[in-house]
Amino acid sequence: MPGAFWIAHVEVSDAEAYGRYAALATDAIAKHGGRFLARGTRYVQLEGRDRARNVVAHFPSLEAAEACYRSPEYQAALEHARGAAERDLVIVEESA
């Protein structure tokens, strides 16, 4: 079964609240087998809307990535991000 990636583009407006989100989200992501490949590292924006924070996390499957997002632990974390950041998040399955 192919793995999957969370790809997030984020513009943080409230660093304190977003920090609370990040701490709780890290635990939820790990609980679902996720690990960060890139998290706020250097980037080059070539097309589309520029957002200062970009995150890529790898999960063992698309189902695990979606289950993480829908989990009570992640949804509790997400409450801190709402109003503290503008985000786009997509799950992309690895090519076989």
C-alpha cells in the first residue's frame, strides 16, 4: 500500500495560538504513523499564492493520513489554528 503526504501551506497570524496547535498536532500526527519531512524550512515559491510556512508530513497510507485529520486529537489541536492562521491542506498519495 502506498504512503501519503500531508502538504500544508500556512500563513500564521497568531504565533502563540498556532504554537499550541503545532504542539498538539505533532502528537496526533505521530500517533497515526506520521512523520515530518519538511516543517517551516527554506522554500522557493514558483507559482500560486505565497505562504511563509510550508509543511510536508509522510503517513503510511492515505487512509492513515485522513484518519489523523479526522481524529479527536487532531481536531482538538486544530481548534488552536482556527483564527490563528490561513491554511491550505491536501493529502496526496505516493505514486506506486
